[in-house]
Amino acid sequence: MDSYKDIFEGGRKLPVMEEFYTLQGEGYNMGKAAYFVRIGGCDVGCSWCDSKESWNVELFPPIDVDCVVENVKKVHADTVVVTGGEPSLYPLDYFTSQLQSSGIKTMVETSGVHSLSGNWDWVCLSPKKNSALHSSVYAIANELKVIINNESDLKWAEINAEMVNENTPLFLQPEWSVATKIMPILTDYIMKNPKWRMSLQSHKYMGIP
């Protein structure tokens, strides 16, 4: 993180890949309006990632986050979701404080591989199987969303469920490219283990970002 300090000016600038206003498509807050800010740069590299173009941070010159806050205000959004890439790579305290001081809720989606900076109203933890998690993220997770690529991932999902707080909502989400194949397995598993809920990428069914 030290190498980022000069480039990102303590979080006043971030490598924003894209920003857009839409409906949340997954997990606990599915269907709610939110302004999405996708930050470039990821050191996890899931083979099935649907935003691989976000991995290389060098493709996204840092921009002033105050401009992003103004863009949020222009569309009268009351919630911002920071996603990636991997947001935990960057200093996010300034960005979240600017949003919250304007009455805007802050949410983040993270794989949890690094400790998370910033002040968050909601943390969606979506761990990735081949990456070790930073222990601090489990305690602050407001929801656990595990992407299931094959049936063996269910055992790993249960390991993560044991690590979050007792009342944290738990979601299983079929990986999009194998959704048709894995859906019956997840349906049956959730019926047998009702502490879990199904999460679908509803935005893809709706044809929105």
C-alpha cells in the first residue's frame, strides 16, 4: 500500500474503471438502486471473472474522487457500491467520508484478501477459493456471498460461513457460465441447509449493467 500513497494522494484519487447508476443485481440488496464505482486493479484473478478487463490497474489513470461524488449527486443516488477489481487494494477513507458527509450510503464488494479501509454502511464479502482471506474482514462482513463453480465449492463455502458473525446473511451464487448446470445442485443444497439463500445475477437477466 505504501507504493500507492503518492499516486493516489491518500485516497483523493483512485483508478476508477467505470461508474454508472443502476439496480443492484446480487445478494442481500438485490433490486435496490445504487451508483456503482468499479475500481481497476486486482491481485486475485479468478478464471471465471466477468470483468477481467479490470485487473490491470495501469489501464486506469487515477481520477479525482471528488468528481465522482459530484456525479453521484447529479443522479440523486442515495447509495454507492464500490466494486472492482479489488477495492481493498486502495485507501478508501477519504472517498467514503466524502460520500457519507453528503448523506450517501457506502457499500463495498470485496474478496477480503486485504484489510479494508474506509467507513462502510454495508460490506459484502465474496471470498475467492484460491486466495487466503485477511482475518479482519470476516468480523465486518454484513453478508457472505460465495460464488459456486462446482459442487466441491460448497464445502469451502461452509468453512467461510463458520468465520463470519452468527447473524450474517449467507448466500450461494451460481457462477454465470455454469448456472444452468449448478442451479439444481444449489437449490437442493439450500433446501437441506436453509441457513443459506440463493443469489442470482439478476442484472444479467434484466439486461442492465
